Amino acid sequence: MMAADDVGPGRAVGSSPDPAVVATLRGIARDAGVTVRVHATRLTGPSGTVAVDDAEPVAVASLYKLPLALVWADLVAAGDLAADQLVRLPARTRMPGPTGVAMLLDDVVLTARDVVRLMLAVSDNACGDALLALVGRVRVHERLAGLGLPETLVRQGSADETRAVMRDTGTDSWAAAQRLLADPDRAVGTTQYDPAFASAATAGQLGRVLRLLWSRPGPAHELVRDALAHQAWRHRVGSGFPHDDVVLLGKTGTLGRLRHEAAVVRFPHEHPVGVVVLTRAARPERHLPGVDAVIGELARVAVGPLRLPDDA
């Protein structure tokens, strides 16, 4: 059942959304104290887009894992990589992290497809680094450019990002760096907020990544879609669609002031809608539940005009 205040299926819209919708999105972001980039697009059926500053490059934190997964799936589909290839993740060379293999103590061996599943479902940093090493940064950029995504740049994995933040903050541990970035009484920044130095993308190009993932047949791309459906966190885009019958697939990205999500929202008997919300908060604290909730609100408002029955 849809909540009474949800926007129901709407008319088909083209590339120029209702200015009132854009004004509402800007107002929500302003009231929440965030800078926002939004891109929502219907993934099947008649074309339709809602966008706010979606051509502006943004540092994307661990959202780099989404275009990386697309490239991996394309390479598997082309026969250039094997989905069941074994990947070794030695404990001594892994960057620690809060989830998945990154939090384990011993050596781990996984297939590449399981590496992808953990990388997307729980944002496993060790798996993200391992997959990037397997595919190779040069090949990632070449493939993304060939797909018409020249501003989607996977400059580094999570380990290099962590080392850069520690270097920028003058700390010797990730925990200390996070505390310093989150201190409201100190103006501390990092190069990893800057799209010129960090892994980066535009909201519009991440929307295209979602469209490509949804247009590709075959088991490798289906595996990526299924992994996104198992995402462990629903406190951002998911908070805008709190209904048991709404299917949500997504990937978050978080670093200091940056809180992002790229997701697919699928209401029953409607065309799926991809939505990308990239935010930078005015406040630096690590826990800003109001900003997480605003991402859900922004997604709900952006998706609303694009909802359309799947027989339309």
C-alpha cells in the first residue's frame, strides 16, 4: 500500500522536468543544510528525467564501486574475465574496515562474483580494492570512457582513499582521521572531498550507469543487480519508500560531509526508476540522521513525477 502522502504514478515527462519539482528539491536541500545533486530517470518505457545540477562532478567516496561493478560485468559478459575466478585477499595487505572481509582477521579466498556481491551489498572495502586490482584502473577508465562516461573516474580504491584522508588530516589511524573530520569546532578538510583528486562522477553519469546495468542481459549483470538488491542499509533512499511492496536496489557512499546513494526504485506494476542523490552537508558530524532522511525525501520527490504503469 502507498502512503497517503506519496506521489502516485504520474504522466510521462521528457528531459525538462516540472520547474516546481526542481524548486521543491532545492528547497528541501536548502532547509536541510546540504548541497545536492540529483538525477532521476525512468529505466524502461517512455523516457523521463528529473535533474538538479546533475552535470557537476562530485567526489563519490565508495560509490566508485558501482561503475567498477558495471565494468566487471561487461568484461565477464565479453569473456575477458571469469566470474568464478579465485581472488586472494591476504590479511596482511588488506585495509581494515567495518564490514565483510575488511573486518576479518585471516586470509580469505573468494570467487570474483562473491567479491562483487560483498563489495556492493555491504560496501566491503577489501573487496572493492581487490576487484579494482583485478580489473585494473586503466581498463576501468578506458571502458567507462567508451560507454560515454568520461567524467566517471575511479581514481583509487578504499585503501588509497583512507591513506589520503589520514595524510591530509595528519593522523596515524582511520579512527583518528574520522574524529578530526567530524569535529564541529575545527575546520578540517581533505582532498577526498575534491572531485579533482578523488574518485568522482556526476549524478547524471551515475544515472547512466544504472541505465546500462538495467539494459544489459546475462548472468553477470543480473548478479550485480541482485547484489544491489541485498544492500544492507535502507536509511537513505529507502527511508523515502517505507513500503513492503516497493523493491529497492542501491549503493551508498559516505565520507565525512559526503552522503550519497544511487538506487533503483520499483513500485508494483510500474516502470523502475533510477535515482541518484549526492549530498555534501554543512555540518561535519559523522551521525546526521536528518541528512540521511532528507536523501530519502529528495528521492521520493524526484521519483514521483516519473512513476508510470508498466503497460504505458
